[in-house]
Amino acid sequence: QVQLVESGGGLVQAGDSLRLSCAASGYTFSSLGWFRQAPGKEREFVAAVSWGGSTTYYADSVKGRFTISRDNAKNTVYLQMNSLKPEDSAVYYCARGSLLNEALRPDGSWGQGTQVTVSS
């Protein structure tokens, strides 16, 4: 059983940066990633990173602005978000899964989410 705990969300202005963290415990020898869900919308894939960190995937909407990374010594995955836009506002969830079709296929292990709000 894996536990995922996100942190780092907050209220920022458009153009600002935030770094989300996801601390993982339990079986973490897997790909990890981030999803987000805005009110009234479906949860969508944001970014994923392989176990070794050599492979990363991003949604088109965040390419060039967001960077995913992981520190396996700390069992933590990060999402550096730059040049934030109001449309990035959502609850961001950390997930474990497998890389598929340049995205992450979640295996059912989710964190509780952290709110990111970007004001214009």
C-alpha cells in the first residue's frame, strides 16, 4: 500500500511560480505523476516521471512551463510550475501508475490533493 501526501499549493497571481511536492511512502518503485481537476471538469493528466527519472511526459497545456522531477532518496516527486495562468487553477493530485501513451495510467493510488488558485 502506498501513501501519497501533496503539499505546496496556494493562491498566486498570474505569471507567478509554485512548487508542489508529493511525499510517497510504501511501495514507490513506480512511475509517479500529477493530475488536476477544476470545478465542473474531469480530472486531467498533467505530468509524469518514470521510476529512474529519465522519462517525463507532459500535457500539451503545460509543456514548457511545468517541470516534473523526483528524488528517490526522499521518496518525493515535485512539480515546478512557472508562468502560471488562471486556467491552471485546480486541485492537483499526485498519483502512482505506469507510463502509457505518453501519460500516466493511474493504478488507483491517489493523494488527497492540494489546491492551486491563480488570480488574473
